[in-house]
Amino acid sequence: VEEIRAHQILKEARFFKDMDPALLAPVPKCCSFVKEPNGLVLFRQGDPPSNCYIIVSGCVGFFIGGNLKSPRKPVTEGLETEKIPPDRKSRVNTREQWSTYSLESKLGRCVKRAQAGEVFGELALMDDSETRKAGAQCLDDCELLVIPTAAFDSVRKHFKHMEEQKRAFLEDCVPGMKDLPIPGPKDPPHPAIYFTQKKVDAGHVFFRQDEVENDVFYVLISGEVNLIRVEDGVLKPGEKKKKGKVHLTLGMGALFGSLPHSAKEPFTVVAKTACEAWMVEGKDFGRLPQEVVEGVQAKISCDTACRMRRCFVSGKMGWDKQRRQLATHRPKDDVAAELLSLPARDLKNKFLRPSYL
């Protein structure tokens, strides 16, 4: 019965719900339900990871800072199996037994409170060589589903393989990613960690023409998106709105995103089919290396300039006549005149220079 209950909870929990059922199937056999009292410290910051937890009921707090030396002090003799210290001076083991604590232990600042249904400690499942980034303490009487790292060996290998595939895919598609070094044990994580997966149905609108969109960019994993533009013009009899024209269809590996500098979008971008994409939102731009952000924004700007040129420049449109006029009259302070004298390729490059943005 507990195995069935554990499987149901895992299927509905973040981190586990999107997992391949074949990978998840053996995990519930190794899980266990435990009930822990209010005040029990599950683990302390800096401890080696042993388990992942899902809160079935109650509340768990997470603490950063505090006294990072006291966790290794010995347990009070005779209290080796106690969960809560009987007095202020006594020390007992944390639940994972890597550390000890007393009622006077300074766990640090509480940075988060997690409720029923939330997952924590999943880092232990992915990389058991890392240490806990925060301590965890029951703030109520809690029931927890405990998932030991040993139950996750096959899943860990699968996720490691998936991360390697993700990194290789992004290195091929995102400017600046290929040149980044593989991080060492003490280095910040690889930027690929900040690319989150997004799945949308056909018809989903990523961006709307003539609107200033929030900063975000996507790399298509699968599916296709259409770039549609509605041209200005008089409505025909019976028309409620102008119909857009599909100017381009993007497929797997395509990078697209909102224009930098709060510019209005020149196209409506719509999913032609069901799509999956890696996504980075503006709030995470600061976590990416500067060369990656600049490379992505430069590519989006350049690609948009090329697409707009294809949309609007369909003939000579009097350019030769204007050039002849400019040959005899070209004020030095007339920027427009300078631009009109450039070939199309140089014109694009000129527009993309920082002084023109």
C-alpha cells in the first residue's frame, strides 16, 4: 500500500512528474514514509547529501548562514537515538546523522518555508558529491516521503546523459556557448542549467507584432514556428482585421527572442505545430556569461534586420536616383544621407553598431 501511495505522490511532485515512467517505476520500492516532530533538524548547511524529501504534511524551513562550526560537535552521551534535545545544552544527531544540534544552535536565516507537496534536497539525487546549500528543519509535526540516493543510481545516470545532450545542443545553437569551459567541482554551474524547457501547443503566440515584449529567448528543440506580419492597408469589404502573411518558418535549432532595447516586435511569432524549446527569461540573463547574452542579442538583432529587409526591399525604389543626388549634395551632419549612400550589407552593419542602437 505504501509503495502505491509513494508512486502517486512522486507522479504529482515537481522534478519527478515529467520523468520517464520506466525510470520512475523502481524508485517507490526504495522510498519510505516518516513522521518527524516539530523542531527536528533534518540536515545542516554543509552536510553531505543523503536523501531527497517530499513533504506530505506540515512545513519545513530552510536556513543559510549561522554557526557552520558547531554541526560537527559530538552528540551528548546517551542521546544517540533522540530526535529533539531534552534541554538547551544537550546535543542530538540530525536526522541524516552527519551533524548534531542543540536547542541553542544557530542554523542561520530562514530563507524559505516549504509546504505539503514540495520537493527538497533533490540535489542529493543528481550529484552526491555536493554539500547541502542550506539547512532544513521541521517547523511543524511533519510527514515526509524519503527518497534515498541509492534508489536513484539509474535515474542519475540518465539525467547526466540528458544534461550532456542538452549542453551539446545549446553549444551548437547559442552564440558563445561552445567556447565556455566545463566547470570544475568548485566552479559555478554551466550556463545550460538556466535554460528551462517549455512545451506549447500549436497556435501558441510567443510574440505579438507592434508590442514591446518582456526579455526572453528560445531555442527550438522540436516543432516549427511561423513569423507572421500584418501590413498596413485599407480593410476590404467584410474584413474585420487584416490577415497576416507568413514570411518565414523556423525549425529545430532555431534561436529567436524578443528584441533588445525595448523595441516593438516586427512579427507575430506563432507555433505552427506543437513545440518544445529551451527558454531563458530576462530575470536569468544576469546569470549567463556576458558573451552569451551579447551574442544572443546580436544574433536576434541581425536576423530581424535581414528578415525586415526581405519584407520591405522588393525593388530599387529610387535608390539610384537618390545616390546621384547625394553625389552632389551630402551634408556632413545628415546621418540619413550617410546611410542612403551605403550598400545594403554595409547599411545593415551600420545599423547594428552600438552608436545606432
